[in-house]
Amino acid sequence: MFKFWKRKPVAADAAPAPAEPSVPTQPPSSAPGWRERLRGNALGRTIGTLLSSNPRLDDALLEELETALLTADVGVSATSALVEDLGRRMQAREFEDAAALLRALRVELVRILRPVAQPLDMGSAARPFVLMVVGVNGVGKTTTIGKLAQHLQREGASVMLAAGDTFRAAAVEQLKVWGARNGVPVIAQDSGSDSASVIYDALQSAQTRGVDVLIADTAGRLHTQTGLMDELSKIRRVLARLDPTAPHEVLQVVDGTTGQNALSQVRHFRQAAGVTGLAITKLDGSAKGGVVFALARETGIPIRYVGVGETLDDLRIFDPEAFVDGLLPDAIG
């Protein structure tokens, strides 16, 4: 999905000494499919049980379907639109049975997601492409950075990481480990250093070394922490001194299990940092999954990636058809 020219070598002394052996990764073709990764999610289980146990297509079924969608964090707006449309079509006797209703639901869910399914395109931007990663604590931000670095390297890009989360000493060390795993340089300073200064130095270094992509970590923060949110605006201003177009992407990492609170987080980060894309993590297993639809309908921000597992290959470029197929049961009964 990314287009790069021939990869530029990074100065040998820039790469950190590996702290541990390189992590073996599966080729993408051998990675488990979406259905395998999303199997057991709450939305799919509930809808499968509901349609299997309610053979009659009536208002009672629609009410239970509405409850299931709301419980799965699909959101009031998206749920109301879905149920209203399905109810109208049911009254018109468009559905022969529950299987037909399920097929119609699939089509409508994909329709909600398709406008925001926009892969990250770095092809036309200047180099280095600056990708700033933001989000609250605990969403999997640093892990997402490590996985993303691996993906970009597979596409032939040279990558550098900036340890801009100077609020937590452990965050800097964690990013260094990911850098060592991927064999990419990490620009870092002492804990407590000015985050904007670290990322500024990293951009200078990336420009000097001819790096394709600079991924800048930032401190995890609550969207209600005004001071830390202001820091994101400062980082943007400082980067503009070196490149008026930077950052070229502000990727917000969102925990898919946080429900409707994710909407509030995205709105605040969008205002403070100019979020241009989302990576939604922790959607595998028993996650509800519905917040993806709420974010798509309520914010319209492109969903670049979703995390559906722990391995490097489980950070997937967002595919609405594959995602919906993985969520919903493949059969009734």
C-alpha cells in the first residue's frame, strides 16, 4: 500500500545495538485471517444467537437487534439509522428469513465503514514523512509504533523513531526495545526532557540521514489534561520550523474496548493535534467491535489500521468488508 523509491541506507552508527535477538515475523500471507482473529467478539456472538433464536421477523426482533448494537458500542446515531432502514425493508417484506436480514445488515455495516477506509498514502509527500502518534495512556501506542515500523520496512522504507514520550522513562526504554527489534535508530533524551525538542532533533537527524519515515511517539495523556494537550500543539509548531508541512500524518491510537468514550477522546485530540487518521487496537477476541462504526459515522476520520492480535502481522490495514465479515456470524442456526 506504500510506494517508496529504493531504500536509503541509514548511517551505521545511527542504529542501536540490538538489546535482544530480532523478533521472527510471519510473512503476511501466513498470518491468521480476519475471521480467525475476530472470532468470539461480543457483537457477532450476540447477533448470531439473536437471529438463530428468533425465526420471526417482527418488531420484537428489531428491538433486540437495536439493544445488541447499542450494547456493542455501535452508537445511538448509527444504530438508529441501521434499525430504521432494516425495519422499513422488513415491513416491505424484502427479507425471506433471518439469513436475508443478516446479509442486509452486513451490507449496511460495510456502507458505514467504506468512506473511512483510507490507507495511509505516503507516496507524494516530501521525505522524511513525519508521522506523529498520539493517544491516551494504555491504548497500545508504543506497540503500534513498533508494528508500524515493521510494516513500513517491508515496503522498502527506511524508518527512524523519536522517543517523544519523555513523561515516562519506561516509554523511552520500550521504544528503544522496539527500535532494536526492527533494527531502526531511535532518537531519545533523558526522561523529563522537552518532548518537542526531542522530536525536533529527530527530524533534523532524519533529514540529514535521508530517512524515509520518522515516527514520533508522544506522551500518553488523558484528553482532559489541558497542559499535555497543549504540548501536542507545541510539537506541531516546532516541527514547522524545519518543515512547514510536518507532521504529515497525526495518527491517533484508540483502544477499541473503551466504548463511546473513544468518541470524546478523538474529538479532543483532533482539536489539539489535528488528527488525520486512526489506528484502533485490541479488537480481537471478546472485544465488542462496535466502536469502529461509531467512530466512522460520528467523526469521519480515516481509519488507517486496526489491531486484531498481539503479533506484528496483527496490525492490519483497515479493510471494511473483511472486518465486517470477521465480526458477523457466517451462518444462522
